[in-house]
Amino acid sequence: MSAVLLALAAGAVIGLTLGALGGGGSVLAVPALIYLLGFTPVAATTAALVIVSVTSATALSAHARDGHVRWRTGLLFAAAGIGPAMLGGALAARLPAAALTLGFAVVAAVAALRMLRPRSSAHEVAREAARVRPGRAAAAGAGLGAVTGVLGVGGGFLAVPALVGVLGMRMRAAVGTSLLVITVNSLAALATRTGTASGLDWAVIGPFAGAAVLGAWDGRRLAAKLPARTLQRAFAVVLLGVAGFMLADAML
């Protein structure tokens, strides 16, 4: 199968997941770019940021039209992550390929386990949100930005639980707002990676991003027909397999 066809297929799956769950799909972008399309880990994380930025911004516009984006809260949350995202983006180019692969495998495994964990009740979420301190919210935003910068993932799998549990948002608002946070952090990380973007294969990245954008629109419609918990569990099982494969690859 040609690289373009592989890019189209991978982009469609990632966009579908991102549109349906508000995050998580971008975690598959890096392994797809490395193992299916032959990118180096550094090039893959940079290319993934391009794809995530375009896809998230497109999905964000749709959620905004539906009134599911909390702009002020999302921008404040994202602001805490801009600095760490830029520092992480600069650091990623200096890390060994094995370290990036290992770090990504760990983050992917954590994301999968979070998705498989039983969801907190509305009462527990409200009680947790009542204890929120500004410092805790800022720390969550900074941590998310750092993960985005170093590993090239949007971080929706971390942003949605943080917006629900730390800031007390309802799930649909958290999904829409997470796309705002992802877009801001991804663009901040890209600003420090101009040196690694010159050698990217744009003939592959373009179709990948285009398919992801189209998939995100279908993902929104899929989310309206299937239970979110079912989608999360199916994705988490796939993600655990990817994490295990990347962990083994990094250790060999």
C-alpha cells in the first residue's frame, strides 16, 4: 500500500476518534507516522503537532457553533500550558529517539488506563470541583502543555478529565473546551519546532491531516449515535496494544 493511502487511512481513524471523544485520537498519530510511514520519532512528533493543530481547530469550530466551548475558562487553562509547551517542543529535538518512544509509550498506557477506569459520579465530580484551587488548575494546564510539547500529542485524553474533575465542567462542554486547549498548546509547541519542520514529507502529512479533518466531522455524528463509554473502551484496548508495542520497541 502506498504511503499516501496509509496516511489517508490513519488520518481518518484519528480524526474519527478525536471528533467522537474530544481527544485521544492524536495519541495514535505518532505511532502511525513512525511505524506505518517511516518517520523518525522527532519528525513524527512535529508532524503530529501539525495534524493535531489543523484537526483540533476544525473540530473546535463545530463544537463552538453548538455552544459547547467555554472560551474564557479554556483560554485561561491553555495559557498555563503555553510556556511548558514551548519548552517541551524545544527539548524534544534534543532527546534520544528511544527516550521519546519510551515516554510516548508510557503516556499512551496512562491514557488507555484512564479511559478504562470507571467514570466518577456527578456527585463526586461536583465535590472534587468544589475543592479546586487556582494553583491546581494552573498546574494541570502546565502539565498538559509540557506533554503536548515533548511528545507531539494534543492531550485531549488528559484535558477532558482535568476540565471535568478539576474545573467541574459538564462532559460536552469539557470535550469542546479541550479542543481549544489542544489547539493553543499544539500551536505553541510548533512555534519552537521550526528547525525540525523543514525536512518533513508534506506530501504525506497533507493527506493525513485532510483525512483527519473529514474524520472528525464523522466522529461528531458517531458520538451522537453510540454511547461515549463504549467508544472509549474500544479505543482504550487498541491504545494499550500500541503502548505495549512501543514499549517493547524502545526497550530492544
